[in-house]
Amino acid sequence: MRRSSFLIRPFDYLGLLFGIAAILAVLYYWDPTRVMIKRLAPGAETRFEQMPKGATDLALADLLTLNEAAAVDMRRRTLINKVFGVSGLPLDLMPQRIIRDVEKTPGAVKKCLSPTGPSLVHLWSRMDTIIMRGIGCEARFYRDWRNLAGIDELTGHMQNRWRNYAIAYFRPVQANGRLILYQQGLAATYHDQHRLIEAWVAEGYTVAAMNMPGYGDNTCYDLERYCADPPMGGIYDKELVQNFAPPVIALNHAMAQTSFERIAMVGVSSGAWVTLVAAALDPRIDLSVPVAGVLPLSLLQGKEESARGIVVGLTDIASVLDLAVMGADRPGRRQIQIFNRFDRCCFYGPRPESYAGDLQRSAAVLGGRLDLLFDESHARHKISDWALRRIMAAIDGGAGRAE
């Protein structure tokens, strides 16, 4: 009996150690704990609280230049011409191919790289397999969603240089008359936001989900599925189009199916920059919400510098701040920029405070509304529950609803 107790005791200790480790891991990754760690880390005050050198020296008179509707319209036409090569927003751009109810009949796929599912799957997968997940492989995980009528895959082969787009269009059974365009950022796909999209669909929102170029289905990896058709050519044969055509196409398709009381676009990280420009180009977007991204170019630092490539050539026409104003340029239009103050990645700290008031006033002069919010509930690069509550209040409450 003593020998048996002696043998069991080490396993008791091992179990206790595992238990303590599990508790510590939960505490470490718990959002409030992460915020505390960030705040107490060396250099935290400089990084997250103090205004960096140069932020207070912005030449706002050069960055905020739009104060009347005619000027906004002229600037918008110039931007549209730069992106699409035409004088007006291309309202006739439609998907080249539509695969209906892809969650029920996903069709042939070349290879399923990494499915959504237990986190362990992701631990065993290389990053390139995670970021190239396609809707044809993921479809079975969406079939049993509450209030989901179907998912349509809207695709197009844009250029011979292995460029295509694929939009997942989620149709609810009982629709509430609101459309959400969701733009994912880099190093992920919209499949990583499946819980968010599922909640939207359950509440009756129609959702068009998009990835950045080269992510998810936005690649000719599956040549027969996405790039077998002749390239669309024409205005599609422009580098800027690969970022900014999909939101227009998604909206054109959606409005051809039914009418909507309210149209919103939400984007995170690099997707925030696409959202910024999409709202500036397309006044049909009532509410735009760039999250964890978007700063004047002179304030970018470190890995944030990569965002320049998304708006190259456009900021010569309209500054980042003018693009924001163009997304809230009239009564009924609103933009909410949400910054994660303790973001472990990028776009952190108080930098937007240096121009927030001027930006809000510029939109107000035109009759719109522009808000900058700082999320202090976590230290990650994401859309938090705190942010989501404010986004949904704005979608449901309209441009004038208070926070």
C-alpha cells in the first residue's frame, strides 16, 4: 500500500503542475492581463501614452482640404479614374462567375490545405496553408448555421498575372435589410472571423466577406476553379483594382438582388485601409469602420509602413485624412475609426489624438459624422467585443446614434 502511494504521488504533483500551468496560461492570455502586462512593460509609457515626436507637427491645412461637396465630388472622380480608369463608379461590374449555395455543393477543389476546426489543426499547419484556405474546403463548417439560407461564391479572373478575387456572399433566411461588407487584413482569411460572421447572419445581416489579394481564394492556386476563364481584362488589368474592385462588385451584386436600408463596411488591419478607400470611392456605403489601422502616412512606423503599398498613387490625390472625410461627406454617412491603444502589433498609442478634433470638424462641415475611438480592453490586433458593440450600435442606430 505504501509502495502504491509512493508511485501515485509523483503523478499527483505532475497533475498539480499542469493545473497551475493551465491557470497561468489562461491569465497570461486573458485580455485584461495582457493589457496590464503591456502597461507595465519597459517603455510602455513612451509607446502607448506619450505623443511621439512629429505627431503634433502635422500640417493639417495640407492634409484636410475638403470643405464643400463640389470639391469632394471632383476628388472622388479623380480617385475613381485612378483606380478604374473611368470617370464614374463602375456600377455595372458584376461577378464573372457565381457558384450558388457553395456550402451545400462546394464543387471540385484542387486540394484542401487547412480546414477550420480545432486549434490543434492550426498548430500542425504551416502558415501558407492557413492563409490559403478556400471556401470550397471550408464550406461544411458553415452548413448548420442558424438563419443561413446559403453562401454564394462570387469570383472573377482579373489578370493573366495570377490575379483573381473570390467573395463569400452569405444570405440569411430572414434578412433585416442591412448589408455588411467585411474586409479581412493580411496573414489571415475571413474564415478566422467565422464566429463574427455567424453571429451577423443569425441576426439577419447579409454579409459579403473578402480577403486581401493572395489570401484565401484570391489566388490561382486552384487554377481550374478560379482562373480557367479568360481574364476580364480592360479596367481589371490595373494593380489598384485588385484591392478596390471586390467591394464595388460585392455591392453591385447585392443591390441587384434586393434593396438595403443600410450598408456598412468593416475592415481590420490592412483591411482597414481598403475600407477607408472603398468608402471614399463609393458613397453607397453609409457606415465605414476601419479597425486597427489607418494613420497619416507621416505617422507610420515599423511594420505599419507596409500600408503605403495599399494606397500608393491615391494619397497623391487625397491624403489619408481627406479619404476619411470622403467616407463621411454628407448627412447619413459616418465613419468610425477604432484604434487598439495597446495593440501588440501596430497602430497603437495616442497618435490619432493629434488630429481627431480637426478630422471630426471637417466631416461635420459637410454634414457627415466621423468618430475616433480608442479600445483599451485588450492588447491584440483584432476587433474586440468592446469594438463590436459600438460597431453594431452604429449599424442599427444610423449615423446619429450616440456611443
